[in-house]
Amino acid sequence: MSRSRTSNAKKAADPKASPVETKPSRRYMSLFIPCLLGVLVLIAWVSTGKAETRIITSSLSNYSIIQTYPHDPNAFTQGLEYDQICDSASPASCQDVFWESTGLYGQSTVREVDLVSGSVLRQQALPASDFGEGLVKFGSRLFQLTWLSGKTYFYDINNFANSTMQYDPLTDGWGATTDGRYLIVSDGSADISFLRPDTLQKVKSIAVNDNGKAVPMLNELEFINNEIWANIWMTECIAKIDPQSGKVRGWVLFTGLRQQLLAESPAQPLPIDVLNGIAYDNAGKRLFITGKCWPKLYEVKTEVTKLQMSPAEHLQVQQMCGVTL
């Protein structure tokens, strides 16, 4: 009996065993392979579904023009912020103004501009060697970035001549806004930095992305309803950015506005350039936009047209808005 069991064990282990004895394993393999393929297909389908879900989380908005105001066509707008100036002796008498930064070497200024007339109420020129960039009001001071020089200028809002300069951690200043705690600045890349307003020390930064794709060329900034709104340079797009994660929550397209302005406006010394300038009246819930050397400034209303874009629509918007694909 023992001989028989040994003989059978050897026979089972023998690679030259009868083909009849290997048929059960082949049958199991024939069932296993289709099951494995089915699991792989299911995983791929689920993964694709998740990718599409991520894509369509970005909303899409369009705009309508509420009011049009004159704007200095020689102002190469780099920063824009709304404010209301009230006379302490007559609180009911208030004036809607903008703080505006203009660029170009030898032409850069910081300005106080009347909203209704577009008149420059007062201004201060930068040194000819500095190119003005983003501007933000923090407390009773204005902070003005400069391009490439690493300088930030501080102005007393009551007296522009009372100004100081400090070097910032940016090698390339572009846009500026504030959340009430930090200065929030861009440098032309896909990064946004948060600086302490007293020392300009960088506290943190976020990488702006749309479904994982970098969004570079972030230009003029505005903090609106707990979102950072950013002009994307050389496009007609404004990105609405989560200030914590850097994810783009939505896109606002100002398609055709510059082309309309070009058709309406006569030739001017400085050509009508790109969209660049966002200002928000938080109390009145009014949104204003303009551009570099635009002869008009617009109060606009934006409206979400799609809470979730399809993958094809989203790809088209990313291509329009300069997203790194």
C-alpha cells in the first residue's frame, strides 16, 4: 500500500504526466483569464469615471455689461481696487474711486481715479527705472509691486508723496490682493504667495491648478467672496481659485469684449491691450473690469451657465485660458 501511494505521488509531480491529468488546471485557467480581464475593464471604467468627475467640477460663467464708464486710454492698467472715500464732516457725501497702478518704464504711476468721470484725482510717478505692477490697499496704505526689480512701494493713501520702498521675496511682481490678513501676490507663474503685510515675509504659497493641470500667467488679482479671482495674461479668462488648495473652482469668460472695444474705439496713442483689471465693491456687490489702455471701464454681472462642464467643454476652456496641458 505504501508503494502504491508513493508511486501515485511521484506520478502527480512528474512533469511528463498524462495530458488527461492537466485538463482540470487548463479548465480553471480558461475561467480565470476572462474574469481577470473583466476586473481590469471594470477598474479602467471606474478610473475613467472618476477622471471625468474631476474635470466637470469646474463651473463656467459668462458676463453681461451693467454700466460703462470712461477710463484713461493711456493707463497701462496693472492693478485696480475699488474704494469709497467719505468726508468725515459730511458722512453722507461719499465718492466712489479706484486705486490704480499703471505700468511701462517711464510711465508707471499710482493713482486715485474717480469712478464716474474716469478723472485722475491725484497720482504719483514711480522712478523711471521701475515698471509698476499689482496694487492692493491694506489698512491706510497702498502696496504696489514692480516688475522684475523685487521692489514693493508703500503709500499713505492720504499723501502719495509719503512713500517708502522695501524689497519683497518676488523676483517678478505681477498681481496683488488681500484676504484681510495677508498680501496675496502672483509672479506670472502658476504660484500664488501669501506675504505678511508688515515684513513682506512669505508665509505660504499655493500652486494653482485646474484638474491637476498648472494654470500659469496669473496676473491681476482680486479677493471676491472667499475666492481669488485672477486674470490670465494674454487671454479673456478669469479664474476663480480656492485660496486654500489652489484648485480652480470656475472660469469666467469675457469672450469678445476686447474685440468689441477695438471696433468701437478710434485709434489711440497706445493700442488697446489685454484684459487686466478686476475690482470689487464688497458692500454694493458690484464687479468692475478693464484692461491695459482701455478707454472704458465696465461694471459687469457674471452668471454661471454651467455648474459642471463636460470633458470636451472643459478641455476647450483650458485651451482658451492657457492651462498647461
